[in-house]
Amino acid sequence: MTSELPSPAITDVDLGTVLSALADPLRRGIIIDLARGDGLDISGERACGSFALPVAKSTRTYHWRILREAGLIRQRNAGNGTFVRLRRDEFDTRFPGLLDLIVDLTPSRSIGDSGAPAPSPRPPA
């Protein structure tokens, strides 16, 4: 049985809420992966479990909820998995160019990479 989880109508999506959701590097990485088409199936979906997120399952669920409630994604439960898709067409109509801007301004790196510089090696003692 398939059931779609609730998400706001695109007309109810608030830019401030979207930007707040995208402020987190992990969530931004998820959206960028979806926008670039990384790992999508033929229907434009990807299994939530296929993302290599460096956090506990409960934290993953929290991040999915934030993205869904911000209106960025749609999620559906199907059998023993949950699938996600970016609301790209709807978003491009509501906020033209926003997703492209986010993708273009974010350097390529794996999800979970905070972008912080690596610590300097210690000099030999």
C-alpha cells in the first residue's frame, strides 16, 4: 500500500521557511542531490534509505520532516520503504531560479560534509 505523507500546498510555501530548512548543510545536500538527479529512479524518486547521511535514523526522520514541511519535497511510504522526490516543477513556478541558485552556489561535496576546513596536522614532537 502506498501513502503520501502530508506536505503543504505550493501556494502555502513560505520563502523564509524554505531558506531556514536549507540553512542546514545536511538538508541542503539532500536537496542538491535531488536537484542534480543523483540516484533518482525513472519516476524521479529516490529511496530515503539510499542517502548516506552521517546521523542516527531518528535524526534522519527529523530532517525529512523539516524538508517536507518546508514544501521542498514529497515523501511516500510504499511497502517497507519511504521514497522522496523534489517538488522541482512546483518550486520553479513559485520561486523561479531559487533551486538552480542553491545548486550553482554550493560546491560539490558529499552529503554530511560541513564544508569546514580540515584540521591542520600537528607538527612532529
